[in-house]
Amino acid sequence: MDARELKRYGLSNLAAKAAEAADAQPGRVVAQEKGMYRVLWEGGELLASVSGKFRFEALTAQDYPATGDFVLLEPQSLDSGRGVIRSVLPRKSAFVRKAPGKSREEQVIAANVDTAFVCMSLNQDFNLRRLERYLAVAWESGAVPVVVLTKSDLCGRLQEKLAMVHSVAMGADVLVTSAMEEDGYGQILPYLTEGRTAAFIGSSGVGKSTLINRLLGEERLDTNGLRDDDKGRHTTTRRELIPLPTGGLVMDTPGMREMGMWDAGNGLDLAFSDIEALAESCRFRDCRHGGEPGCAVRAAIARGELPEERYLSFQRLSAENAYARDSESYLAAKEKKFKEIAKLSKSFYKSKK
């Protein structure tokens, strides 16, 4: 694989120069599994792990490579098919969520994505509140979100649901697709030009893998039919970058019903820009939109201009995000404390010698 082929995978001139300056090889992580990384570089594809120095210097989970990252690596040998990742190049975008479960950690879902296809099916899995959550995370990532409504062939109230989606998808394009139709995915193609990376995100069973198969022109990704409750079955088990005939790249991601907020303040502002605009007209700058006089948000709800469900969703996500931000501060303080302990221990052992 030559430099031109790597550029098809989104390698920028800046990344290539950084690799040259560091006397290392540039590559892109196309898949991650159990602490190992499949990386494409000029020599083809290799299986890599991070170096010991990398592990020592990494402070949080965000520092480790994720699918889509550009990295600097050292191939062990041309015929071994293995290498070592020395560092991760700066990301232009990153999807970060709270790690599933009760842990106070973040998880990078994907990196260096240009377009985020936020997928939601038009059948019984239709959920505006979940869409708001995904849009907030997508806006925060730095990618451009595009709402992709799937399974339109199973929807009997298309125009009604489309209007509902437009009411919450502020600033995002909205596409309607159906994998059952020959040209049901055509609207997606203009976003997938050469060197551009798109990620399909959404809940399990919304049809992400099916759409990617249509774009590939072959049944490469496993798909399953509907369950008895009209919802799809989970099929994708890992995040992987896949080149398309158009020259673009797509990333299929496992379905995520748990998309925990993690320091997504800017994303919330963009996803709920209508509420932010109303808040600017409140009488008091610190209005909590409760019982304060002159509250423009409450007035809009009373007039029926702002659905109360949307405002309550904004409140819930804001509270969750605030908790995550406090958790991040907790982790930073904990890391600082560990460093202080390590420094004292080092000084102690030196004095004993």
C-alpha cells in the first residue's frame, strides 16, 4: 500500500509530515480488539500493540488509540505482520461517551470522523428522546451529524414522524432510507467522497449493517431480521473502518442503547439550540426555568411552542452531563494524587540507597 492509498484512508499531509519528523511510519487504526489494533500503513496491514512508554505516559482511556485514529508506529519486521504504536496523532473529532456500567471512566467510540450518520428506525424503535441524546454526543464530537431514518417501508405515518424529527434535529440534515428499495440509500452517497470518513451510530437493529452492505454492493456484514417486537437484532460486535467503492470510508459500530453523556456541554447547546435561544430572552441571566418571573422558556411551553417533553429531556441530559463533568474532575484529582504518591515513593527509595 503506497502513500496515495493511505490518503484514500484519510491520511492528511500534516499527519505524513508528523510521521516523517518523528522518524516513524504513519498508519490508521481500522479495528480494535482486546488491546490489539489492526493498523493500515504503507506496508499493508499489521497487528499492533502500544509501547511500554505509551502505557506509562497515558493518563486516561482517551489517550489510547481508537478505531479511526492516525498513529505513529514501528513495524517489527516486514514479514512478521506486527508492530508497535508509539503515539496517537491529534484527532480532528472524537466520539466520547461514559463507559457502560457504574465505572467513572470515558470511552472513545470512534476518531477522525467527518460525518456522523445518526441512525433511527421508523418502526416501533422510533424514539425522539434517544435521538436527542445521540445528536448531543455527535455535535460534541466535532463531526457533522446527519440523521438517517431507516426502514421507511415499515412506517405508515412517514410525514408525521419526519416532522417530529425535524423539530429536534436542529441544524442537521435528515435523510429517509429503505434498504428494501434499490435506490433507498442513494441520499447517503454524496457524504461519502474519497478520503472522507463516516460513522454509522445508533441503537441495535436500526439497520446500520444493512445500509453499509448496500453501499458496498455485497453482503459483507452480518445482518439479522426483526424480532417479534418489531425491533432488529444486534449483529455488529466491533468498530471497523471499511473502504467503499466511492473512495470514502464507513465505520460500523455496535448498537448502543447506553450512550452516557461525558462532558458534552457544547454538544447539548447545539442539539438544543432552540431552548438556548429562548433562555437568552429570560428576564434573569441565571434563570433556572422553574418558577421565576419572566421566564421565556416556561412561556414557550405554556404557549405550546416548546414541547415540555423536549425541555425535560434537556434537563435530564444536562444533569447527567454535569455529573459526568464532576466525575472527570474526580478522576483528574485522583490522577494528581497518584502522581504525588509516586513522586514521594521515588524520593523515599532514593534516600535509602
